[in-house]
Amino acid sequence: MPVEKMDQLWPGGYRFFFDDTLFQPGTDSFLLGAFPRLKPRLRVCDLGAGTGLLGLLLLAREPSLLVTNVELQSAAVELARRNAQLNELSVTCLQADLRDSAQLPQAGSFDLVISNPPYFEQGTGVSSPHPARAAARSEATCTLQELCAAAARLLTYGGRFALVFRTERLAELLETLRQYRLEPKRLRFVQHTAHAAPSLLLLEARKGGHPGLTVEAPLLLQDPEGTPSEEYNAIYFRNKE
């Protein structure tokens, strides 16, 4: 049975509704929310936005962003709209299938596209009994190629595409991005500790960019004492508590 809950980014910060059967707030969204370099008034599109948390995370860093959420699931779109209203934000929440270009905003109309996409190819990974969460985990309704095609279409020339993904699909990700003229420019691995293998990656590509990839220092979730790292705490806004 759906259970609607509310949380807050920090005391006095943005509040948001979520539903366990839709898209639970996850570490990967918070990691991606802290990754892109932001400027005032950037036009941002979140592909597969769920209940709109990622847009809130970006707006918490730069309130002047112009955010558009694109999401297939109607229940998630409704929660995203409520989250925008709750925080008195002018966020556009569009119910659309990113595989259908006719349903998407105008081509070339965004400076930054972001996405926390399904990590697993259809038929792999652990499946969820909830259809919306299953779609968020596997590529049943959106493949990596379809996501990159949509991002490339929506970006202005020189615009950036930022996403969080699984490390084991890095080679496929790089190949697919380049197929759609999205040149990988920044790569950062996420590790639990300095000695652990990375489990996630954060990557930024530029539409029409020249070759040249910068691999940044890994993002460590824990310090040597096993407690959350200073950067991890900042990503969760714990420095505002």
C-alpha cells in the first residue's frame, strides 16, 4: 500500500513529499545534486525526474535555476508538482515519455540536462514488486541510448549532460555518449572508503565538446575512522543543521 511521507533537506530548508512505492530519496540523487557546476539562471532539465527531488537539490544550491522535470509516471509527476508548490518554486513538471521527441520540450532549449537513470539492463539486477520502482531500476521504459538521445536533443550546443551511473557500465556509457556527440569531460568515482573499489560514478559530458576527459579525485563517503566524510555531510546539507 502506498505510504506518503515528508522530509526536509535541512531545518528551514526545502521540504518534499515522497512515496516508498515510487522513488525513495537515495544517496545517488544527493551525490548527483552536488556534482554539476551551477551558474545563475541556467536552464535545467531533469530526465526521469521522479518526484522532483533532484531539482530541489540543485535549487538549494542555486535558487535562480529554471528547472523542468520530465517524468513518465503520473503519480510521480503529481508529487513533483506538490513539492514545487510546497516550497513556492516555479518548477515546470511535465508528464512525458522521453523516448518520444514530440512530447519533449523544444530542442536545444537547455543549458544543463541531468538524470539519475535506470542502472540495469532489462532482465538484470534485483527487481522491485512496485512497477514504478522497477522502472526506475531497469531499462524497461528507457534505455541508455534513448536517454542519451533525449539529452542530446534538448541541450544547446555546448550544453552539459550530468548523470550518476554504475561503474561496471562505464565503457558502454562513454561509447553511447559519444554516439550522440556528447563528449565526456568530467568523471568522478564514488567510493565508500579510500581502499574500496568504486561502486558509482558521476559523469559530465558536453554537447559538441572537444576530446579531453578530466578524472577528478574520488568522492569518499567515509573517513578513515569509518564516520561520514566532511564532503558527504555537506552533500546532505548537514553543515546547515
